[in-house]
Amino acid sequence: MPSFLELVIGDVLVAPFVIYAAGTLAIFVMLRPFLRLVAFNRVFINPPIAELSLYVMILALLIELF
């Protein structure tokens, strides 16, 4: 059974999912200028849903890899 590493902030345990979500947000923020460069929002009818889907895919990839 895998052991999950928890982050401790001021005697409060932070779930690994929160760490993955924060890492995904950092990756997504760095990816946004590239998405603007390739006109990502013009390809989809509803760009916010496409960006949310991309965020979820990156989150799933991080969870699977680590």
C-alpha cells in the first residue's frame, strides 16, 4: 500500500490532493501565455470549459505520476 506524504502547516495536516491541486494551478498559470499564443480560446465554443478540462487532465496526470 502506498504511503502518502502529507504537508504539515502549523500542526495542521494538508491532504496530498491540495498539494497536487496547487501544483496543477502553478503549471496551468505558466501554460496560459502559450495557450494565448496558439489562440486556444478560438478553437473551442466555450473556452472556460476547455480550460477547466485541461486543468483536470493536468491534475489527473500529476496524481497518476506521483
